[in-house]
Amino acid sequence: MSRIKDAFNSNKAFIAFVTGGDPTIEKTKEFILEIEKAGADLVEIGIPFSDPIAEGPVIQEANIRSLSQGTTTDKLFDMVKELRQVTNIPLVFMTYLNPVFHYGYDKFFKNCSDCGIDGIIIPDLPFEEKPEVADVAVKYGIEVVSLIAPTSEDRIKTIAENSTGFIYVVSSMGVTGTRSQITTDLNSILASVKSVTDVPAAVGFGINTPAQAEKISKISDGVIVGSAIVKIIAQYGADATPHIYEYVKSMSDAVHNVK
Amino acid sequence: MLNPRFGIHGGQYIPETLMNEIINLEKQYEYYKNNKEFNDELNKLLNEYAGRPSLLYYAEKMTKDLGGAKIYLKREDLNHTGSHKINNVLGQCLLAKKMGKTRVIAETGAGQHGVATATAAALLDMECEIYMGKEDTIRQALNVYRMELLGAKVHPVESGTMTLKDAVNECMREWTNRVDDTLYVLGSVMGPHPFPTIVRDFQSVISKESKEQILEIEGRLPDAVVACVGGGSNAMGSFYNYIEDKSVALYGCEAAGKGIDTDKHAATIAKGSLGIFHGMKSYFCQDEYGQIAPVYSISAGLDYPGIGPEHAYLHDTKRATYVPITDEEAVEAFEYIARTEGIICAIESAHAVAYVKKLAPTMSKDQIIICTLSGRGDKDVAAIARYRGVDIHE
């Protein structure tokens, strides 16, 4: 039943992120379909939050652009419902806990299920606080993605053992944003993960070139790219579609070439 | 382990990158809080450097003028650096040093916590970086220079509303970037566990002293304790040792800005709702979709959209009462206490004084109020002049 599992089935996965409603809901829909056409295996849709503490400046600004356009959680549910008429690509929400909590956990996860969302990533919901949403997520079949950081050390196995969907391995210290170098010992983190679970592990934070994507795909089940795509949207706005296609194509080709 | 919750409030809603560091902080704090050497060192700093114990002053003229309860002022404004913030930063910076950290980072609103942190860092030979909303660096330019004089680097924060909440955001982001050698010295009883407990413990010296002092002077407990609340550290410190004494009413004064029926206030208890933000479950000013609302107060130190989780719990259990005080009431109280008692207190503290002005006349002459003056008002003089339409140059 899991569309997320399908993303990792045949090859390494390329996961793309866009902020929902940046620059408009209509454009986000167009971008997501273009991202799928360019070869991405899963799309993360950011529900904008006023205070995204895990984001670098690029995605912070995208959140502001989207909120100032009047984007709301309900409008994004409607957008996903419309997208689901035309695509079967796995879709996960990425947002902070407060918009979910304030909406009401039951109502939020029910709406996710009704509109065709497959999973959710909540960066300010660490392992200890998972019980907030665990039961209701299971009830509606939404997979809550666990994050593992360079500092997780002795926590890696516990988190991995209890993960669903896929595991988001944070490549670097700090916040989201492109980096020229990733210095974390990803090999040992991924080895720890693999020793306890078959749940696929994708690496994100800082990845922006095909060479980086290829290198990281060799040791993981996929790569996640956000800021680099959002930067293209910031630069080209409503005209970003062909630029997104070109970039996502180059990245997903690099990832899919790794066997 | 310490309890991470106050009723349903509190918790640890932070990125995974910080979790091991927060767990380590809790372990280290649990060890040092009962360590004699640590406490001796901290008490020495508090007494010989910060100027504790602070005075409990009988405000006789105010008492007579208001014609009700006897009013005592707990003079945190007389501490070194001019506010209660020093109590917490000496504790946290000393803890950081014991933990082997060489660098501290902190957020600041009005600049009081930033100045206090820069001071403690200078004294304890630590590197110090302060995050301050760009808006606040303009409102409180003098404090920016003060921090720089003390050797700190000040980062103006240009994201979001460019005020205190954005400074906290940026400080958390910086902490996820560099945890090995750095402790985030949080300025209030907020954030993820164990910060609300650590900061409350270090601030509880206020009520520990005031209780001893009032018992010595009056031979009995006060009937009411009044303090201003932004995040709520001076109020938590002022309340803590009276929580078990049910006869003592506790009042927290929040910033109502231009009024709680306008959209320009920071009255979290009066107008906020349950939420999860800055690492904690508590009450926040937010919109129908859980977006954190821009807040406003004449006082940069109370200009925060949330409140510490232990206050949220004291509110839920009705142990403490939270009252909104407008800019206008606070400014009047600021001027009133200056003329009546010859004390220029912080505009934050003037919110507490404003409530005392309402409360004291409703009480009898044999009753007692202790009001905490959390800080001194030098930093606010220019803003008050502006509020009154007087053009002065600092």
C-alpha cells in the first residue's frame, strides 16, 4: 500500500522539496508535476511556517513568500487533492509541529489521508516526542519520517528501529542550505542504520550538485534536495518551470545511474 | 532525571541535532546543582560580584499614596548589569564552563540578557555571541555598544519580525550549527527542557531571599507577589518559593501593548492558545493555522509571543493569575514610581508596578504586597520621552 516504499523499489531515490504556495499554489502544482516528469521519485511539500527554526535563509524566505500569498494548510490539502487526480508520485508534507498541533492532530492526519499524502516530516518532533502523533498517524496510514543527525550517535539505532516510511539522514550540522562540502562520516551513520532496519535511508541537507548526489547515492538509498530547487524558484518565480526541470533531471539522472 | 513537564506543558520539541546536547546538559545540570563546589562558586559570584542579596525595600510613600496594602519592592534593578538576568547567566555560564564549553551564545530582546551574558562571559573568559532582532538593535543601540564593550559579538537578526522571537530562532539555528564547544544560554524560563527548570532554579534566589527578608521584617508571609511576565523568568523566580504557600496570591503582568482588543499586544495568557514552539508546549499568540503571531509591546523585554511552560501550568491550575497591562498603564506607572519613590525602573517592571497601583487600594492596610522590580530603567528613558512626544538625543 505504501507509495513511499515504491520510491525506493527499483533504484536509488531522488527526493525533491518545494515550499507549498511559493510563489503560488497553482505554480507549486505545476512545479511538482514537472519535477515528476524530470525523474524525481518522491516530492516533499513544505507547509510554510512563520518560524522555521531548522531552515537556512533560502527556505526561510520561501516560507515568507508563500505565507504572504495567503497560503494556508487547507489550501495545500486542496492542492494535493487536485494533484492526486493526475499523479501517483509519493508525496510527503514537511512542516513544523505547531501548524499540525493547532490544526488538530486527528483532523490533520485524516485530511492527509483523504487527499493522498503518504507521509510527513516534522523537524521539531524528535524521537522522545513522537507519541504526540504516533497513534493518529497509524490510524490514518500516514508515515512519520524519522530524522537522524550527525550528533545522534547512540540514538541512531533506537530511532532507526522505530522508523517508518524512510529515514531522513541529516548530512551536516546546522540548518538547511547548499554546502560545498559535507564532512560528516555518513558511512558509519548509515552502517548503524542498516544494522537494525530495512527502512530506506535518504540523505539531505546541503546537497546541490550531481556529483555530490551521485557520491551520496552510492552509500545511501537516496538523496533529498531542497534549497537548491527553492533557490531556482526564488530566482525565476513563476517562470521557474523549465529551470526546475533541467536541474531535477540532472540530479535524478545522477542518482539513478548509481546501481 | 528531572521531570520535563509542568502538567501538559514543556517537553523537548527540537531538532534531532540538538537532542544529545540537551540530554547532556540535563545530566550535567543534575550533577552540578547538588555539587558543593559549584554552589559555593556560584554563591560567591552572586554575593561578591552581582551584589546579592538584593534589597527588599518598603515603599512607604507608595503605600501611603495608594492607601491599601503595604508595598515592598524586591530590588533586582540594583543587581550588577541592572536586572535579574545576571542571576541566571552567572549560573548558566559557570555550568557551561564546568561542562568544558568555551563559547556561549544568547538571544536578547531589550538587551538586558545580552548584556548580562556578555558580562558573565567576560568575567569567566568565554567567547560570546549575541543574537538580537535588528529592530531591537535600533531601539536599544546603547545596549549593543555595551555588549561590544564587554567583548561580545552582536548579530542583528533580519529574519521574520526582527525582534525577540526571531533572535531565539536564529540562536537555535546557530546552536545546531555548533554544539561541541557552545552552550546556548537561554534568557528566560522557556525553550526545551531542561532550560525552563534550570533558569527557574537560578532565578528562584529572588523568592528565597524575599521570603527570608519579609519574615525577618514583618514576621509573616506576604499576601501577594507581583511581577512582570514576558517569557517569565523574573516572575518565576519571584513566585517559586511561595508556590507551596497557598495564602500568597501570585500575579504575573503581561504586556497588553495598545490593548488586548487590538492586534498590538503580547498578552499570551489573555489572548493566546495552546501551541508547540521554541521547544516547548505552552501558550502562544498565533493565528488559526498555528502561525506565530507578530506581537507588540512598548517593552522590548516583554515583546514575546509565548510564555514559559511552568507559568502555563500555574495558570491552568489557577495557582497564579495573569493580568494584562497596557503601554499607557505601564508608562504611567514608570513615571509614578519615579516621582513617588525616586526609582526609575525598567518599563518591563513598570507593568508590575501598574498592577500594584490597581491591587493595593483593594487590600487592607495590614496586608502585604511584594512587587519585583526586575530591572532599572536607564535603557528606557529615551523611549518614554518619545512616547510622551519629547524629542531627546541620547
